[in-house]
Amino acid sequence: MGNVHVGRVHIHHYIWGILLLIVVGACGLVERTPVWRTWMGLAFGIGLALVVDEAALLIELKDVYWNRQGGISIAIAIILIGVAGSILAFTRAPHAETTTR
């Protein structure tokens, strides 16, 4: 899949991430079943990854992937993934079968 352009404007993939986050947020207001929550969690993660991947572009408002600021974008992404993963790992509720009576 190539780059997406509207006229002469390049549409970066953080736009698709933001749109996906909006859709997930709207669905989260309406649907709360476990199956939907699982799929919405997956879609939220994908949308967030699309946005975080272009953090340097959002901060600098220009393509800086191969400059020093591009390295900052990678560092931001790694830190956010580490923090989010740690929060999920430490706050996940134990399963019902692991509790004692």
C-alpha cells in the first residue's frame, strides 16, 4: 500500500489512528459486552500505535524521521509502550480460578 494523498497533501498515518480512536471511543459509549470490549481494546491499541509512531511529526509539525528528532520519536514510542505495558501487567485483576476460598 502506497502513500495516501488528497490533492497535493500527504495524509500521514496518525490521521487514521486518530480516526480509529474516535470510532473506538464512540463504540465504547454504546457497547459494553466482553466480546466488543476485546475487539475495541485491540482497535484502540492499533489506533494508539499509529499516533505514537509519528510523535516526532506531531511535535515538530514536519517530517523529521531521519534527523535527531526522529530518534526522539522512537524514544517516546518505546517509553510509552513500556509504561503502558507495565501498568497493564501490574493492574491486571487475577482470574477467578486463582483466588482461594
